[in-house]
Amino acid sequence: MKHHRLVVLLLAVLPLSALAAPRAIPGINAKDIYPAGCVDCHAKKAGGADMRLSTRLARWNGSVDPKMLAAMQAFVPKGMTLKGKHPPVTAAVKDIPASCAKCHSASSKTMPPLAPLMHGVHLAKGDQSEFVKQFQGECTYCHKLNKTAGTWSIPNGAEK
Ligand code: HEC
Ligand code: HEC
Ligand code: HEC
């Protein structure tokens, strides 16, 4: 009886935060294994898939699967229709995503602006998205917090 009362007392005085450990957030309270953002993750994995953006974008050569094209079209502003053919990115892959953003500017009327395109591609499908499944949809794999200044930035780098 005595023991039982003690447990009830403990539960009443412990704050909820003491019961659940905080979620591990890369770069905030856990190690960030993709400090260079895009190019760290979009690399050629040993024995795995070739995730490089040059490889991924090379598939957009005018003969891409219509289903893939329709899915991508969802993340493009109204009035802009994708052809499914990407211009060459040989130079652009030296500075990702800054060089992508030069074409994919926020105000472009002919190329999908980068932010909604990125958030759409990586996050919009929720549990069906590979980025959510494999990487918990972590914002901080792209957006890096400067803990001294409290500012956010997106790192740029050459494809590996
Ligand atoms: C931690 C890993 C990771 C990071 C960081 C990341 N991506 Fe991705 N990216 C993925 C995954 C996984 C997919 C596949 C999403 C899916 O199909 O559900 C993807 C898909 C894409 C696609 C679609 C390619 C296609 O043809 O289907 C593009 C383009 C892309 N990423 C660009 C970028 C850019 C640019 C950055 C940086 C701003 C970036 N990614 C950062 C993992 C990542
Ligand atoms: C020279 C300008 C230019 C650069 C640089 C560029 N893009 Fe594009 N991008 C375009 C255009 C134009 C389209 C529309 C193509 C179409 O109609 O299918 C596009 C479309 C896309 C699409 C939708 C799929 C497609 O091909 O239609 C993705 C994803 C994409 N770009 C990602 C990127 C990434 C990531 C980078 C940087 C590595 C990049 N782009 C650099 C011009 C550019
Ligand atoms: C795959 C990389 C990637 C991921 C993951 C990502 N972002 Fe972004 N985000 C970008 C890029 C690229 C930009 C454009 C930056 C620029 O224009 O300087 C951006 C811009 C933004 C902006 C400003 C532009 C806008 O759309 O209003 C906000 C807000 C934002 N992101 C929030 C988030 C949040 C919240 C998450 C997580 C739920 C997230 N992002 C995840 C790549 C990413």
C-alpha cells in the first residue's frame, strides 16, 4: 500500500518533460551527418543508389515517365507547364544549390522557384516521401542554424 502511494505521488510531482527524452534534431541537439546539405546527401553511395543531382536531372531528358512528370508539375506555379526536359547542369553542379537558384529564382515565370520545388519534392507526400521515410523529413538537413547568431542558412557546395 505504502509503495503504491509513493508512485502516485511521484507521478504527480514529475513534470511531463522528465518522462520523454527530447526528439533528436540534427544540428540542434544531435550530430548533423550532412553538414554540406544537398551535396552530402545527393552523393554516390558505396554499393547503393546514385543520388547525385547530375544523375537525377539527366533523367529529365524529354523521355521521362509521364507519371513522374505529372507528380513534379504539382510543385510548379500555376500557368507554368513543365516539358520534362532539363537544360544541362554541368556547370551548375559546382555550386549547389546557389547555382540552381540563379535559374530557379523566387520570381521566375519560366522555371519553378526553388523553395516550393524543394519542399514539394522532399516533404509534400508525407509518409510516402523517401525523404520523410529515410531522413525523418528533417528541415535541418538543408537549413543550418548558426547557434551563436541564431540565423539560418543553406550551405553551398560542389557535387561529390
Ligand atoms: C538528407 C538527404 C537529402 C538532402 C540533404 C537533400 N535531398 Fe534532395 N532528395 C532526397 C531524397 C531521399 C529524394 C527522393 C524523394 C522522393 O522521391 O520521395 C530527393 C529528391 C530530390 C530531387 C528530385 C529528383 C528527381 O528527379 O526525382 C531533387 C531535384 C533534389 N532532391 C534536390 C535537392 C537539393 C537541391 C537539395 C539541397 C537544397 C537537396 N535535394 C537536399 C534526399 C536529400
Ligand atoms: C540554366 C537554368 C537552370 C539551372 C542552372 C537549373 N535549372 Fe532546373 N529547370 C530549369 C528549367 C528551364 C526547368 C523546366 C524544364 C521543363 O520544362 O521540364 C527546370 C526544371 C527543374 C526541375 C523539374 C523537372 C524538370 O526537368 O522539368 C527540377 C527538379 C530542377 N529543375 C532542379 C534543378 C536543380 C537541383 C538545379 C541545380 C543543380 C537546377 N535545376 C539548375 C532551368 C535550370
Ligand atoms: C531539401 C532541402 C530543404 C528541406 C528539407 C527544407 N527546406 Fe526550406 N528551403 C530550402 C531551399 C533551397 C530554400 C530557398 C532558400 C533561398 O531562397 O535562399 C528554402 C526556403 C525556406 C523558407 C523561405 C522561403 C519560403 O518558402 O517561404 C522557409 C520558411 C523554409 N524553407 C522552411 C522550411 C521548413 C519549416 C522545413 C522543414 C519542415 C524546410 N524548410 C525543409 C530547402 C529545404
